[in-house]
Amino acid sequence: MAKGLSLKKNIAWNSAGSIVRLGCNYLITIAVVRLSHGFDAAGALSLAMSVSNLVAPFADFRLRTVQVTDVRGEHSSGEYVGLRLLTSALAFVAGVAYAVLTCSLDAVPAIVAYLVASLAANFIEGLHAIDQRHLRMDYIGRSYMMQGISNLVLFSVVLWFSDSLVLACISMAVSTLAICGIYDMPRASGFESIKPVIDLRSAARTLATLLPLVIAQVCSSAVLTVPKQYLAASVSTAALGIYSSVASPAAIVQMGASYIYSPLMGEFAQRFKDDKASALKLFRRTIQGIVGITVVFSVLILIFGEWVLGLLYGQEIVEYSYLLGPAVLCTFVTAFAWFMNDLLLSLRDYKASFLGNVVATVVSLAVTIPVVDLFGMNGVSWVGVGSYLMAVLSLVAFFVRDCKRLD
């Protein structure tokens, strides 16, 4: 069995791999603009991403976080793999049904193809949870790098030669599945058995227990999906493509924050179990790290964002650079909502996570139409700011309550 790495090395590998994959995913959103005519393909890809994000919680079921923070041996790795197979099938059916019912039929093939690629990457996260538990996040970092680079290259090449967004998305699905079978599965199986264990009765009980977390994650995704879809319907698909292209650099803010805290979730669970004072100390240091990284990224984006947009997308996009400010603020608030969600999971307070995200969704549904009508494309970001801010306030209140209950 491979020897575990130090916490710092694990964070470094996870961050490096995540940054490469994030960068490649961002370049895909640029490639779809550069290699196609107008912004229709970009809007269609953004719609596919939004639908995928909406049903991804049904595939994930928060199993990565639950598995990593399983310090009491609630389930075996084989059981977690079996659960992921079941939830992936559920997510695929839900995604296809949602696309058929709510989207243009012309957009459905691309949405389905992208959904397969997304679900393949999601399944790999279950294998990465095993790597993380054994302190070998270098495997995770390398997997992320291979996924990002191969997806970018294949997507661009296929789109260039075929001018087909559907075929480009299919190429990403094939690439991700290949990496799963050739790289990730052999390494995870070196630590523990990854043979799927599916006990339908036990799986039903477990999924029922975790269902509030899924609903919470769906609610979290819907916060921005709802105003995006309303923008596409009320203005145009091209408007959604413009917004998504300009706002995409801001995603690095919340992703940068996740690189700080994600490798620490297992450590949080163990410390809250054994030593509350030590856990709270780690909490304060993590908050400082999140604030630091998000402020740095935010300032860089605001300073160089307009120049980068012109360089990547062409001068026609520069006139929409006013969308950057609200988008950065939105991702800043979202980063804290993500962190507080995962932290409450390490404390096994599923109800709090559920309620906090329901609050965000209710706010989003209530304000989407008037805010998007008033602010146009910027309305998507302002809906996100208000919704996620209410979620953060609610989640923090639950966290304080849970800490007081600990011995």
C-alpha cells in the first residue's frame, strides 16, 4: 500500500490538479465561442452545463463528503461505489427528463452528451474519496490534470473539424470514461475493494437519510439555474452565452476557496469528534485562508478581467465587462455557502444543510423575475448574491448552535 502524503502535499496536489482542470474547463467555454459562429453554441453549452449542475446532486448525493468524513465506518468503499452507480442512473434519467420537458428539442442531444461526461467525472469522485482517506491526493491531482487536458483537446479538435457541439461533448464523455477505467480505478482498488456492493434495502435507507442533502444541493444549483433560464427565455440564448462567457473567470474565486477547504473535510470530522477546540482553531485558519485567496483572485479579476476578456473572446465582448463586478461578488458569497454546507456535513447536521439551501432557493424564486427584468444580464449575479448571502447567514447560525452542543 502506498504511503500517505503530508496534509500540505495533499492540498498542493489537489489544488494543482483542480486549477489545471478548472483552467481547461474555462478554455472550453472560450473554444466554443472561438470555434463556432456567434454565441448560440456558447449559450447551448451553458444550458447543458446548467441542466447538468441541476441534476448532479442526484448523482453525487453528497457521497464524496460523507465518505471522506466517515470516521465511524458507516459504510464500506464497495457500498459507496454501489451507491454511486445507483445515483448516477437516477441522475441520468432525471436530467434527460428535465431537458425534454423544459428545453428546446434541438438542444437535448448536446445536453444528454454533456450529461454523460459530467456523470462520468462525478463517478470518479467516489474513487477519489478513497484516495483522500488514504492521504494520496496526488492521484486525484493527476486525474484532474488528465481529465482537463484531454477534454479540452478533444472538445476543440472535434468541434473544429465537425462543427458539432454534440460530437464535441461525446468526445469528452469518452475521454473521462477512459481515464476512470485506466487510471483511477486501479489506484483506488490498491487501497480498498471497489467492487460494487448493492443491497437495495440498505441503499434505500442510506439514500433516504441523505435525501435532504440532495434536495439542498439541488436548491443550491437552482439558485443560479433559475435566473439563467429566465434570462435565456426572456431575452435570448445569446444573452445567456454572453453572460456565461464574461462571468466564467469569476468561477475561479469560489473554486480557489474550495481548494483550500476540501482536503480538510476529513480532518474537520476527526477533530470535531475528538477535540472541539482544535477543530475551531482549524475553522478560523480555514476562514482566513478562504478570505485571503478569494480577495486575491477577486482583485486580479477586477484589474485584468477586461483585458483578459478582450484577449480571449475578442473586442466585441469587452463592452460587456461591466458584468464582471457583480459576478465576482456572487462567487465570493457562494464560496462561503459551499464551505458552511460541507462543514455542517462533517458534523452530520443534514437538517441544517437542507434548511439553509431551501432559504436560498426561496429567495431566488421570489426575486428572479423582477431582478433580471430590472438589471438584465447582471440580474443573474444579483439574484445569486442575495440568495447565497441568506444561505450563509442561516448556515452560520446552525453551525454556532451545533458547536455549543458538542461536549
